[in-house]
Amino acid sequence: MERTIPTQWLEKNVDGYLLNAGFSSKNSGVLESFQRELKESFPDVIWCTPVGGLHITLFDWLAPLVDYGMDKKRLFDEYFESYDAVLTEILNDIGPIPIEFSELRVTPNAIITVGVDNGSFQEIRDKFISRIDLIPGTKPPPKIIHATLCRYQKEIDLALIKNIAGTKRVNLKEEVREFRLLHEIIAPMVEFELVKKYRLSHGTIEKET
């Protein structure tokens, strides 16, 4: 019998640097409604990603939960110039990315929605990894396009979650026009600060001051 796996680091202080894309306000509202329905069904079990933190993962530069053995801000400053230059060059050839989300996936660790794009996400990931060696300990980029909607606070029979989630449908179209480099402070995406935007209009880059 599969059971939910509680996330031990919910709302914990972390330190990481991540690349992702946000959702439109309309799609965020749709996902928030779905989250609310699940939370109402399992109020003591379901933990929902804050609506302002809903995102489509690209990959991590410095993983929030990994101890690299040195100050992460110092490490980030050391690697930023090379990482930034490579990513900027890759994105110069990428236009806005259409994504269709039509799958809800209930796993022991989380509830996610999975999308399909035109191949751009994987192209960006593959090109970056081919040119940059990630710092040891940083997880490789994911192979799917996804957004994490909910995690678990308690252990229960996973089938109970699947029975409810199976009655829900996701049918969203999102156009990614920019990626965001974020500094995560409280996980998962409860508190974070924007470091830089990489717009997909063929070369417009904005850094926060």
C-alpha cells in the first residue's frame, strides 16, 4: 500500500538559487481553486504551494537543501558570471514557449501538474548542462515540465488522495515569456526574492537592482 511521504522542510529557512517561470494570474487562480478543493478534502494532510509561489521549474543553480560546505552567497557570486553568460547566450535563440498542462500526477511526495511544450525546456536544459558543470551536489535538471501544487504534512494511504484528485481535471495553456532567477529564503517558494529576469523576446535581460 503506497502512502504519502510528509515533506520535512515545509516553511523552513533555506538558501538556494533557482530558475523557473511563473503562471499568468488567470492560470494561478485556476490552480489555486484546485488546491483549495484538495485542502478542504484533507485539511490535515495537504499543504499547498502559495499562489504567488506557483511556478514551472527550469533547474537549480544552487539547491536550497544542499550543504555545499561554504557560504552560498559567496558560492553564487563565484559562479554567477559564467552561469549567467551561458544562459543568456542560449536564451537569445529562444522565443516565447507555449505549454499545455493537461495531466495531474499524484505521487507519494507531491501532487503536480505536468505539461508539454515545443521542446524548448529540454533544449535549454541540455545546452546548459553541455557547457556548464553544475556544482557537485546540485541535482540535475528535471526531464519533465511540471509545477508542484501540493505536498503532504502527514502520512496517509495515497489511494485516498488519488480518489479525490482523479475527479479533477487540468486544462491550462501557459505561454512562458520569461524565466526568473530567484533566491529562495523559505521553502518551498514561501518567501523568495527576484535576482534577475531573462525575457524570451530574443535577448532582453533585466537584472533587479
